[in-house]
Amino acid sequence: MSKGASAISIIMALVLGFVVGNITGSKAPAEPGGDVAVEASANTANGPNMVDAVRVPVGTSPSLGPANALVTIVEFSDFQCPFCTRVEDTLRQIRTQYGNDVRIVWKNAPLPFHNNATPAAEAAMEAFAQGGNAKFWLMHGLLYQNQTNLDTATLERLAGQIGLNMARFRTAMSSHTHVAAIDRDKALATAVGAQGTPNFFINGTQVTGAQPFDRFKTIIDQVLARARTIQPRNRVYANMVADPVAGEAPAPSNPTPPARPAEPDPAQVLRIPVGNSPVQGPNTALVTVVVFSDFQCPFCSRVNPTMDALRTRYGNDIRIVWKNEPLPFHDKARPAAELAMEAFAQRGSAGFWQMHGILFGNQTALDRPDLDRYAAQANLNIARYTAAMTAHTHIPSIDADHALAQQVEANGTPHFFVNGRRLVGAQPEAAFVTLIDEVKTKAEEFLRTHPGTTRANLYERMMAEADTTVRRTGGGAAAAAPTPAAPAEDENRVYTVRPNAHAPNFGPANARVVIEHFSDYQCPFCSRVASQIAQIRTRYPTQVRFVWRDYPLPFHNNAMLAAEAAQEAFAQRGNQGFWRFHDHLFENQEHIERADLERYATEQGLDMARFRAALDGHTHQAGIRADMAAADGSGAQIGTPAFFINGKFFAGALPFEEFQRRIDAALAAPAAH
């Protein structure tokens, strides 16, 4: 027997021994993760007669441990998240220490910037569909073991290793059978405030992040002590989730009404990129209205006549930008969005807006046969359309829009940003006019007072000065301190950033000042710091070491591949080759698709066989994602461009004088020992 087969057998034996020995009558349903009735719990992971909870339901999710355990830990997790991997040892310690008193329940929460997380979740859920909990946890362990390489070939290999029916597996993966269940888990995560992964609810008490065993033990011991007092036993989970022990945050069901949460400040100007989204109106418009919308949402439909009226009123002074935000409880919204984006792919913005009108005009008929008919009606290439819908070609861009919506807290649809100013809901025309007139006046003033600004680059330049994190205002204690400009103590906070010893850099290794720079080749604000970086290199040749770190944003479709290309230039030609390729990418920021990258590589004399192989095999993606994880793990609110100067953080394309002030302060500070 091979070592690989032996390892699989051992894992299978361990999993089967735990699962089969402890789970009573648990079978995987045809589609795991469905909706759960409040009191009915037969055929769920809770087992016969167990009462499920309303707020954090177990439902039919994969579970590990007995159905009647006194403590249920619901885990929202992501197979590509390095922090989720770290907590696995802690969970094993918990199962060892608490035995049959603890049950682990898995919920999928693949993060939008982890490209392989959703396919990995689909593979795990198909393992669950075919082989119940035993096969799920077997696949779960293998996915974490192969976390840096979760491409299609790897997923198929793992499915074969654990003995899945490969025809069924491939069908489920190609038709995305389990995406609806995964989306329901993600919607539940949002509803219960499980932001980021891993995120845990211990009989309803939230624990966030890869906490050490002692942190879990403190909560579990409190939960277990109360659970032992509850009768009948089949109500332990439901009762405690409704009234959990104190944890990191007060429980939503606390009988004392909490203060009204602070609302996002409508006066704040937020950075809302246009990106590659469908647009209606010229890029020279004084006012850009970005709308997050859903083709199945009735309120979104109602506001369309208002948008038409605004375009008539303001003419070439207004531009409408569409962002997809299909809500999880609108089951037809996402396929409709896929069709609209395929129309955009085939026929540009004109094709998109034509399809936009068709879809909203037929909002109650959005089943697949209807979409097929609309594609023919719009004269799309039906072969291309069918291929795109089958392969879900446009899901990454839709997910990127959703990630942006979450970042700026565009909760609910329709949600508008007018030159970065928030306006929520299907407001009457007068409400839009009031806000548009205000921001239009400010845009005209910006044009007059900012040299070099033209109507063509106006929005981009205004966004460069916009905020990247949401400021709050309104009643209640949560709003007592609206977000001000960063105070001095924040500027002096030192963050720990996991280093990358193999990152591109310039400057001596023993320099007094180290600048870790996180950036994105498709970010217009990142390109604006090129001159500042050049000045740093000239002014501080021996005092500063400048380290490049990749942070491609999820809504920049070409940023990841561009980062991979630059890293391959680094692999072939070292720092000199990297910075040359880096500069070329920023000089040609509008042209960084695959063909462009190959052209630049040829011009710079790279080995093209190696270059193409690196891009095809995503050789450098693991390193890029490690950089992203290092930034996310620092605790700083990362946007791009972002800088850590000897660990002190700031973000944005600041003028050189500000860099100089911070570098000089770092040089003047006592040397660390």
C-alpha cells in the first residue's frame, strides 16, 4: 500500500470511528444546509427529537460529535483561510478534552478574495452528499492539507482518493449543485454577525478568530455548567442560543434593549471605484451614481423610472454605474445577474442596459428558460451565453461587487453612492436631486481648485481623497464617538506584519527604516505613489529598505494575474527585473490583461516558456495570498495603497512630504534592541 493510500486509510478510520460511533441516525440530505423549521428537527444534524435554534440553526449541516451533546460549536469557516487551518489543532484538543459533551457543526463562509474557497466548499459538500459526515470530514481534512493548491485537478484527485463517485462529483461541480446551500450559510453568517473566518458560536456565544485553547475552554466550561441545569436535554441548544452566556458581545436576544446602533454617516464621502462595471453616461460626467442592485428586488425595479428621469434632467452631467448585489433570499437574482453580465461581455454597456431593461420588465419570470429566451431576444451569441451560464463565468465579478458592498456596508438594495455619498432605498426623485445638486456644486469646485483635474479624471481624483472605511453617526452609545481623523496615538501604534523574506525590495538589509508597501496593480490610487517611491529611493539610499507586498483587491479582475506576472519577472530577473516590470504595469494600468502581460514579458526579454507556465500554473499565487494574509493578520484596516513604516501604519497616496515626515521620525527614534 502506498504512503498516500495508507494515510487516507488512517484518516478514514479515525473519522469513521468518531462519527459513526457518536452520531445517531445522521444521513446527508440531497442538498445540505437547507432552511430549518423552528421546532421541527427530524432528519437534521440535531437528530430525532432535538430542538434546533432559531438564531444559529444547526439544520442539516455536517457535524462531528453526538447529536445530543450538551455543547454545540457552530463554526463558520473557509478552506483557503490560513487562520482557519491554525484553529484545527485547537478543535482537536477540544474534542479530546470534552469527548461526547461537544459537537462541531460546519458552516461554509468562503471569503470573496479566496478564489478557490467556494469550489473547495462545493467539493466538501458533495462529499457530504455522497457519504454523510464521514466523507465530509475526510474531505475537510484533505482540503486543509492541500490548502495552497485547491485547483480543479486537486479537488478531483482528493475526491478520487476518498472513493467518491466521480461522475456524480464532476456533475455536482460543473452544475454548482451546492452553491445555493453555501450561499445560505454565508447569508446566515452575515445575519449573526460572523464577519471574517474562522468564527464560532458555542451554544450561541460568539468567539471570533483562531483563539487559543484556553480561550475556548473558558467559554465551554461556562456553557457546559449551565447546559447541565437545563431540562429536558433536547432543549439545551435551542434554549441557550436564545439566551447565551456572556461572550465577546452581548447576545441579540438580551432582554435589555441595546442602544440603537450607529448608522453610517450619510455625509461621508466613501471611495467607490467604477472598475470594469457597466456604465450609462459619459466618463466626463460631474456626478457618478453607483447603484448596488438586484434584478429580483421589487424596490430596485421601482427606482428605475427615477434613474431615467435623472438622466433626462442632468444629461451628460450624470453617469450611472451598476454593481451586482443579488440578495441571498432571491434565488433567481444571481442567474439573472449572470445573464446581464454575459450581455455586457458580448455587447458592452449598451448590451448590458438592454438586458437590464428586459430583466426588470419581466421580474416575475426569471427562471432559466426565461433567461434563455431573453438571451435570444437580445441577439446574444447563444453558444457563448450557454457556456458562460454553465461555467458560471461571471460569478467572480458578481462576488467582487458583493465584497465591495460589504466593505462599504451597502446593506439591502437598492443602495446608491452619489460621488461617494450614500443614499439608501427607492427614494423619490426629489431626494436624489437635492443630493446630486450638492455634490455637483462640490465637483465643479474641485475642478477649479485642483490643478490638472479634468472632467475625464474628476471622479477618480475625488475618490483618491475619499474615505476607505465607514464612519458612523446617529444615536446610542455605539455612535458616541464618530470616526475622526486618526489621532496621534493611532499614528504611533506599531503593528506586527508577518515578514516575507523573499519579497521584491530595494535598499540595504540593515537599514534603520523598513517600509512594507501593500499594493494592487489595478488600483488607480496605487499608481499615484510611484513618484513618492522614486523620491524615497533617491533621498534615503542607505537608510530605508523598501519592501513590496502584493494585495490585489477582489473587485479588480486583472490585479491578481498582474501580480503573478510581476513575481515571475522577479523570479527570472531579481529585483531589477521586478521593478522594471512593476513600473511598466503601472504605466499601462488600463492594459494588464493576459495578452498585455505576455507582450510586456516579451519586450523585457523574459523566458516566455517559463513565464507562460508560471501564469498557467499560478506558481506565485500562494506567495501573493500569503502577503494578503499577512496584511489582514496585522489588525490594520487595509486598503490600497497601504504602508507600514517600522510597523506604523497609514494608507493612501499621501504627498512625499508626509512620507518624509514619517521616515524622519522613524530615523530619529531610538534604535530597537
